[in-house]
Amino acid sequence: MIIADQSHFDLDYYGGSGFRITPEVNGESAVVSFDTYSVGEAEKIVVSIAGVGETELALETADGKTYGKGSIDIANVHRWDGVDDPYLYEATAVLYRGGEAVDAVADRFGCREFRFDAKEGFFLNGRRYPLHGVSRHQDRLGVGNMGLQVAAIEERYKRQMMAKMNQMQTQGLEGTAQIGMNFNTMMENMQLQKQENKDVFGTEEPQNFVSGRTAEGDILVMRAHQAAKKAMKAAKPELQIGLSLSLHDIQAAEGGEENALHEWDGEFSHYVPYILDDDFFGLQNYTRSIIGADGIQPVPQGAETTQMDYEFYPEALEHVIRRVSKEFSANGKEMPIMVTENGIATEDDTRRVAFIGQATDGVASCIQSGIPVIGYMYWSLMDNFEWQKGFSMKFGLIAVDRATQERMPKPSLTFLGKQKH
């Protein structure tokens, strides 16, 4: 239980503290910007950085909420410099009403510059910095889970990149999350994106489908699912309601057993208590993820990969169905499972046929074992616009001429249609 004054920093602001800190380093100095979000009346909000100074934020009020904005300059900034010098500043925001401080929130932050280069590696504060692979940048739930996980894609990308650099591989950096994102150019475009967001939305960090989530925000989404299901059932009791999660076939390399269990908990296990009463579970899968002692591993050398840089691994679907079913059963639920996404991006339709054949054989094997798989949906019917990758990824069973809109069925469409498992 949290007891707060009627005027307080917004505890419901996307699962955060209502206090956002954005440092920008420029040479020997830094500008630290602050945004606050609070509920109720606020006479003033003062932000201070220990050992540096303080500022009173400019306030705007709308719909009973107050938004604060301001900044503090740091001369001769002490940079956060990795394990050699992990220096953090501490900032505190204090909310005043009626001349008294009624709420306060504090957070720590580091000032540093960094960038990724696909060939040269990771650069911290202007110099090349060696990385040796980690299992997590920070421990939190929900890492890697599509639908809820997509908000944590950057985390998976960072870990995959660290592992790849550790093995001195210079191939592309895609294939680490089951969604079409161009990670190779993401970092260098971030500053331009911030400015565009500010011009369009009035803020550098608008919250949307691909926004990051805290552990608290992650669970808030699950509670919203439960509340929505309750309301929908009240209106239409016959509705069959469930949600869909994107799951990797998490496999442990030698020494990575504990990390692999932690990864699976983030992708699936910690959601189970919130979905046990659902009518079905939607399962998305495209490939596997190998977890070692140092965290997520690159695709095995010499392995076939898809246009998305996923490993060609159709047997992953059967593995995940069996693991999910086993976990539901251990919690007393024989959960119907609908495969809501499974597929491959490739120009070579013979490989799509091979992928579909192996994947659906795995589904049939699960059904023969008594697992209640109620359907299989291939992604996708037609070649689609795949997020930042546009039309370049060929997932479809049907090709599309973008100039004429002509649809051209591929042999894989007929093959899938004739499956009689």
C-alpha cells in the first residue's frame, strides 16, 4: 500500500515515478532536463541535483494534472564511465502546496555519451569500449515478450550486440527479437527521432506500442487485460477471450541454465497467474534463443538464417507449445492453445514449404500427445509491410505487386492448404 497526499507525483504515469531525467552531454558540460507528472494542486515543483544546484520547474495544468519542465546545467560534468568510474548524480523533485513540501521523489542518473558501430563495436564517451557479454543490462520482468515484450526490444538488442561483438562477428544485428526492427541504424537515428517526436507530439518520448515498460507497467497491462476481460464477459458471456505472447524456444547452452530459466520467466512464466482464467492462450513463435553463461548467444556459426536474421529453426514451435502446456498443467489448467503467429521471411519459397512442413508436423505431434492445440495461423497470408523493414521481408504465402496490387499465390499456399494433420 502507498499512502500519498492528495497532491503527489503521478503513480499511474506508465508505471513510473512521475519524474523523468534526460541528461545530454556536450563536451565538458551537460544539460540535464527534467519532466514531472503530478496529480492535484501544485504550487511549485523544485528539482535539485546534489552538489550541483536546483531549479524551479515551469508548470502547466490540465485536467487536474500538473506537468513540470526545466533543466539544470552541469559544468565540468563527471561522466559515468562504465566499470572504471560508474559515477551517478542524484536528483530530487519536491512538490509544494500551501507553502509546504507534500511529496518528493528521487532518482540517480549518469551522464555519458555512447554509440554502437556495427563494425567497430561499442564507443563510450568517445572511445572504443570493450564489452564481454551480460545476461541482462538490468533485471526486470517482461524482457523479450512480444505484445508486452516489444517494449523491451532494445534490451534484447543490446545484449545480442554485446555477445556478437565479444565473438568479433561483423554480420548484421537483426534477428534478436521476433519483430521487424532495423537495429543497425537505430542508435544513430535516435537523436533525429527525438526531435521529430517533439515537433509532432510535443514530447521527445511519446508513449506508444513500442515504448519501454517498467516491471510495474508490465503488470499494469496484465491487470488491464483482466479488467477488460471481466467487462467483456459481463456484456457477452459467450465470448472466448485470451491474449497472445511472442515466445522464443529458450535453450540453455553449457553454463547458461540459470540465465535461461530467468529469460523464460521474463517471456512467459511471470504472466501465468494473470491468464489462468482465460479461455485460450495465443502463442507466437518464429525461432529459438540460446542462452549461455554470459547471456544471449549469437546465431550458431554456419546456421541457416532468414531475411529477418532469425535462425531457421521450425522445430522451435513444437518445443514452445509443449513447454507452455506443461506449465499451464502444473498450475491446474488444461489451456487451449492457438498458434497465432508462425512463419518465415524468405525469397526462396521452397524453404518456406520446408519450414511450414516441419512446424506443422510439430503441431500434429503435440495434438497426438493430447495437448489441446485448437488452431494454427501462418504469418502471413500476403507479403506485408514489416515495421521498419517495409516491404523487403517476404513472409507471405501470396506475393503482391506493389505497383499493380496483383496477388500471386506461391506454392507454399497450396502446400499449407493441403496439410491434413
